[in-house]
Amino acid sequence: MSVALEALYLLDQIVKTISSNGASLTKTKISRLLGRDPKELVDALEHGCEKKILIWSEGNWYNVKKDFIIAEDAFYPAAEAGLKRLWQDENFHDNEFFIENTSRKDSKIVGPWTRPDLTLISHKKYPWTIGREFDVVTFEIKRPDSCNVIAVFEALSHASAATKAYAVFPVDHATWRKDNPAQESRVMDECSKHGIGLILIEDVYVAPRAVHLIKAQKREIDHERCSDFLGAVMSENAKSRLSEWK
């Protein structure tokens, strides 16, 4: 069963609500406590039972069987949608860039923190200049509860094969600053120090919107290293598209 990120968020809220209550709750009670229509909870409850996170009993009672955390890769589609709109807003047409999930590709890349979660490749020509602008942009995406400075150093490890590297946090800036001001300040400092960009995906559960908080420093491309990297992590479809740009 594939569920939307919003349903996973609701499941997370359901688990916390039942756990804090200390006993089983009916769907009606859960709906009332969360302030959501019962119909909006169906996918979350079904997914919770299917994955044995929740236990259902007669009378529509639900209890928690095990803890639940939304996996990092559940945020990738929302992040990708937000990043795509961000690049479009920066005047890239759809035929001038594409994004791939490069987090789980079989590759020759070894060692910790070397495979970016998403990779964007762009290719742009301008009317009155000679040559083309070619960028390989890597993105290290974190869960909302892992928006800390470690992501900056992970993103930095990708920078040697890219022209720009970003950390991407699926949080609203005001909430992040309020909940973890020390990490927000350190992340901003380390990004600026190392030339790593920072993008937030706000309203991630419903209408993801990318906010370009810090622009990444553009690095001169190392063609050999970059080519090896792309050969290792990109799909055959992506390689075909790259060939068309040559």
C-alpha cells in the first residue's frame, strides 16, 4: 500500500495521540482529538494496521503496537516537487534540467556520505554568449527531526563531484528557528563557511514550497570526477538525456 506523505503525517499524529492517552481510542475519539474529519484518517489508519504499527479491534478501537517514524525517503517526492518549481521560477525550462533520485543506485561509489539523495542536472544556452552553462547540483535531504549541521557535512562530501551542493530540510523556517535555534544558527554558519546551499521545503505535508535560504557557491567543474560520478549514479534514461545535450 502506497500512501501520501500527508497520510504518513496523520499516522504519526495518531500514534502520538494514542500513546499520550495511555489506552485504546476509537476512530471517532482520534478524529475529535486531532480536529480532523474521520474520512481524512482512513488511509493513515489502514496503513498503520497493514504495517502492524496499530492494532484494530472490534468497535473501531485502535492501539499502538510499535513506534513510528516517517522515513527520510518519504520526503523525497515532496522535496523533488518543490525543487522543480524553484528551478522553473529561476527561468529554467523543463527541457533544460531534470532531477533524479540517486539515493539507492547501485554504483562504484564507496564510503560514508558520498551518494546524494537527489541530483539535478541542468544545461542552458544564452543568446549572446559563447558556450553553455552546465551544472550538477546535489541535494542531501533530512527528516524534520534531523535538520542539523551533520547534513551540511554530508552535502559537502558530494561537492567534489558537483558544481553546487545543498542541504534540504522539510521544515518551515519559523518553526525550525523556534524549536532549535542553536542548530539553525550553526547550520547557517557552516553553510556560509563551506559554500553549501540551504533550501527549506515549507508546507511539506500538503503543498510543498521550496524556500532558497542560502544559495550554494558554484564550484568549477572537475570534468573527470563529475563524469565518473554521473556514470555511477544516474539511470540509463538520464544518461541518454545527457547524450542529447552534447
